[in-house]
Amino acid sequence: MRRRYNPYTLPPWLRKCRAICSQLAVPFCLFQGIRTL
């Protein structure tokens, strides 16, 4: 039985960690892209 992935069923600390990671990933990717040019 495969359940559809639902981010709201995750524990709150994991949701917070994912939110922080997604906020940090964008500037980090931009910085890496600028640095490699």
C-alpha cells in the first residue's frame, strides 16, 4: 500500500528543517553559479 507523499504529515521539526534548507539552497546555488562563471 503506497501512500501519496504529503509534506504536512511530517513532524514539525523536519518541516522546519526543510524550510530552512530550501531558503538556504537558493542563495547558495546562486553563489556557486556566480563563482564558477
